[in-house]
Amino acid sequence: MGKCYPCDVAWHTWDKFWNSTGIAGVSNAGKAEHKSLRRVIWMIIFLVGCGFTIYGVWLVIADVLDYPVDTTITLEFSNRVCFMKSVNWLDRLL
């Protein structure tokens, strides 16, 4: 049975991320002596953060959808158009 090259590429990418990422704590965890424990802790922190973010977005969307919106439009028909007589100088000329 031959080597699994896609698995090797995935593992190399995974390991390279942990060792050379710009996130200081994650990079230090990747270079530590006990890598696996620190990586698991960082993954748990990341997943908890993602969970809180999804929950917060869910609450905002639910709040927007529950907000009452009234879009009723009422039109009243009139046979005449009523103009205001507010121009005094025009009244004097007539």
C-alpha cells in the first residue's frame, strides 16, 4: 500500500500553521514541547469563541426579525384639490 499524499499535504499544512501563524499564543503552542495538549486547548478556545459569535449573531437576527414593523398605507380620495391662500400680495392684486 502506497503513501497517502493528500494526507501528507494536509498534515504538513496543519503543522506549518501551528508553527508559523501570526497569532502569538498559537504559534508558541505549535513550537512547545507538549504540542498536542496546547493545540487542543487552543482549539477549544477557538471553538468556544466561534460558538459565542454564532450565538450573538443569532440573537441579533432574531431581534431584528421580531421587531414590529407597520407597513400599512391608508389613502383617502378627494374630488377637489385644496390650495392654501397664504400669499397675501396675490390676494391684493385680484
